[in-house]
Amino acid sequence: MTRPVTRTGLMASCAIAALIVQAPVAHAQDEDVTDLGTIVLSGSLIPQPMSRTGATVDVLEEDDLDGDTRPLADTLSRKPGLSFAQSGPLGTTSSLSIRGLPARYIGVRIDGIDVTDAAGTQAQFDFGGMTNAGLGRVELLKGSQSALYGSEAIGGVVDISTARPSKLGFSTRLSAEAGSYGTYSGNLMLGYKDDRGEVALNVSRIESDGFSALSDNTEKDGAEQSLASLTLRYALSDNVTVGGAVLYRDLDFDFDNMAGDPSGTGQTRQRGARVFAEVTTGRVTHKLSYSHFDSKRDLATSTYTATYDSTRDQIAYLGSASLGGAANAVLNFGLDYTEERYKTVGSADTRSAFAELLLQPGDVDLSLALRHDEHSQFGGHASGRIAGVWHVTGSTDIRAALATGFRAPSLNELYGPFGGNPNLDPEQSRNAELGIEHRFGGVGSIRGTLFYTEVDDLIDYNFPTGYVQVPGTSVSKGFEMSGRYALSDQYTVYGAYTYVDAKDGNGMRRVRVPRNTLVLGLDAEFTPKLSGNIEVKHANGAEASAFAPAGHKVGEYTLVNAGVEYAVMDNAKAYLRVENLTDEDYETVGGYNQPGRSVFFGIRAEF
């Protein structure tokens, strides 16, 4: 059985779309409308046009996500440099990899809330129950970003924003979908927007009968999830803006305990909240925020029960000062205090100070960032990043970045009951990348990037000793490229290719990471109302873990996906998509099934 292929995820991965977007910076009060291009929130400490950041950032907008039942991790894996592995159907464990680096090296935020699980074996986010429903935008920041985001950012950052209103006044968006494996879903967004602010409420629900997680039985492992978010932003005056976000997620799922034992059930309960205030005083903008995240996971099988309960509290200050001068200098600076608690194990806190200098000397944009983190257990650590983009011509840019990073040991690695080691040091990384992008007028673009990351002091589990520091240096290197070109007003081709060579300190390949991934697709607009897409993905070179059964199917696969969409009214569309058209039989985790040929029908409407 096989995992379905997404189409819209890659449509954004290859495009550098020209958008007119207002950057959410409190001191920007110029009433003239300026086309700044796509604004990215994650590449620097303040929002920047994508053309001005030396970091590699991919953006998925709401049209690319489509609010459907496709797993978010699968959608993201359509982007160059990303892959994912899932242990069965919706709800089971799913992990994302960026440029061969696993999930514990990736920071994940939803509406500004850090949602990595502090009670995990490593602090990371499980994408298992997350679909595209209710999401409005996702940014993928690649490369070591500890200078901006601290720990868990050696591989990059996934910054998720829930759906927001796109027009003034009241608006409503709704969608419903039904399809294979007894899957039903619905999503509703209620929003209001005016010239002073906006508010949005997103509610989604999905239920699926699923299929067997393990390949050695046929018992179905189903899942159901309720997800809700509320976001608010309001300008009290020209100089003061306040806002916040609330996140609610309930996931119930089945899984297979072990070969021959399909007894597993699980629950995930996550609650998050964030408030902020922005104040402009002259040329300086001040932003103060507080966020809280609570995650509880309960697992039960015929042989064990377990609870993983954690919280995270974060207080942050960010200042941004326009220094001007010939280089249009901007200085960003701030402080951060984060406390994490694994309720049955222990707690740790981190105090951080950071700064970033943005410069525009001539045809070059530069970012110089430095951060110092003081961890309650392992002490101080400094991280830095230099990123720049040279605008060679109006159509060609060259990007480069050098950065260091680190990952703090998780609370489980430090204090866990099964081999915790309080003497662990943080893992340390060095990252370099060089890329070029060329735009073909308004009809397309192509981008390629070489990358290299090495990690020292790797933390691993050594039975029966427990967690230990592993000597040697693990290396992940490779090349990624993506492109998109409009053949005519009706047809657009796109594609992406990634080569990854990821090895641990012993020279062994990292498991579950394809060596080569190629995606090719065609978008077609047959009539003003009827459009379609077909996409092919091929991956090879992935290796299963040492625990995979002898007959596993991890390795090489080719997937085909197709879909059509019809505008039944000006504000409503119906669609049909077929995933894994050829019913390819493959696995991303050895011994665990993925969906076969799947058919889904849905409607989307906006009022």
C-alpha cells in the first residue's frame, strides 16, 4: 500500500509568486502602496521581502494548501529538500526531515506558538494528525537557524499560520470532503478584517476508518481529530497594536502495538495560547509577547500504558531600530526566557539574548545574527549566522549563508527514567549553503542550492547504558533545485529535484531519507471554470532502520497523482482527486503500510 501524492504542495515550492503584501511591522506607516514581493516572516527577526533574505525559504500560500485531508507532512515533502516518514495511516507517528536532518533538528511554530513536544524522546513535533485543513500559510526556513531561534533549529524551522480573512469586512470559508478509507472532513473559517485589524476563527474536524498500520495484519487503525484556532490583531492607535492566538487540538487514534498485537490506542491533547503587544516609539519598534503550550499524550496497549505530559512557557522581547545611513541599516535585538517541564521527569529553562543587523550595501542584502543561550543544565552557548543575497541583475540572485547551531538535550535525554544523563552537552552544528535563482520575466523561475551541514556531539541511546554522547561528526550534504514555467496561458510545468547524502558519525546512512527525489507536474486550465493537474514523484535510496522486518518495502517508489476542479459558482468549487493512481506498494517506515489508490471528492466555498 502507498502514501498519496499531493499536487498543490509542490506548486508553491517551485514558484516565487509576486504578491502585494503589507509587512506586519508596526512602524511602517507610509500610505503609498509598494509592491514588496512575497513577505517572509521567518528568514530574519522581522518580516522581510523574500528577495532580500539570504536564507533559503519556501512558502506555501492558502491556495497551495487547499484546506483538504492531505497530511501536511506529505504536502511539505513536495518541496525541494524535504521528506517525511509515517508509521501507518492518519494519526500515527509522522516525522519531517529537512536536507537529511531528522525532526529533532526542526523547530515548529503555529501562529507564533512553539509546538514541539517537550515530553518527547527528543523535543520535536509529530505531524501525524496534521492535515492541510484550516491552514493559511506555511514557511519552510532551511539550514541552521539557531542564531535566530535557538535550540531545535539545526535543520530549519516550519512556521505555520492558520487561515485569515483576505478581504475587508466579514468573510466565511467552508469546505467538506469525503473519500477512501471512510474519510470525512469539514472545515469552517469565520473572519472579519478592516483597516485596523482582523480576527479569524478556524474549526476543522476529520474522521477516518483508516487501514492497518503494520503490514502483518488487516485490522483497521482509524483516527479522528478536532482542531480549532483563534487569531486576533488590532491597532489601538497608530503606534500601538495588540493581538493573540489560541490553539486547540484533540486527536484520538489507533495503532499497532507490535507484530501480531494490534491493540494500541492513543490520545493527544494540545492547548496553546499567545498574546503580544507592539509599540512604536520614533524609529524603534518594541514587541513583547508571552506564550504557553500544553501537550499531553496517552498511549495504551495490551502490554503497557504511558503518559507524556509537558508544558512550555515563553516570554520574549524584540526591538527593531531603523539606523538609516548609506546601507539602510536596521538593528533587531531581543531577550527571551523559556521554561519547559516534563511533568514526571523534570524541568529546564533557557535565557537568551540575540541581535541581528540588516544591511543593504549596493546590490547586496546582508543579515548578521548572533545569539547567546544560557541553559539551566549545560550552561552557555553562542550561535551565529551570516546570510546574504547578491542581486546580480534584475532577474538573477545569488544567495549564500554560513551558520552555527546547536540542539539542547531534551528533558527525557537529561532526566528520563530510562537512561537519562544529566551530563550531556548540546549537539553543535556548522552549516553552509550557496544558491542561485533566475526568473524568466513573469512566466517562470528556477532555483538551485548546494548545502552542507555537520553535527558534533551527537546524542544517541546505547542499551543498556542509556543516552550517551557519540564521538565523530555526522554530515548531511547535497543539492536541491526547483523550477516552474508557463508554457502558455493554459499550461504550466513545474518540477523539483533533491539529492541528499546524510551519514552519522560512523559513516552510516541516515535511515528513512531518500537519496534522490524527483517531482514533475503539469497544471492545466482547460476552460475558465475547469482546471486539472497531474504529478509524478519518484524517490530512491532510502534505507530502513535496523528494526525493520526482513520483508520491508522501504527504498524506491514512483507515485502518480491527478485531480480536476470545477467552479460550480463564482464563489464555490467542486474537486475530485485520485492519489497514488497506479496503486504503488511501498513503505516509508519498514513494516508499516501506506495508503493505496485513494479517491476523494470535495467542495470549497467562500462568502
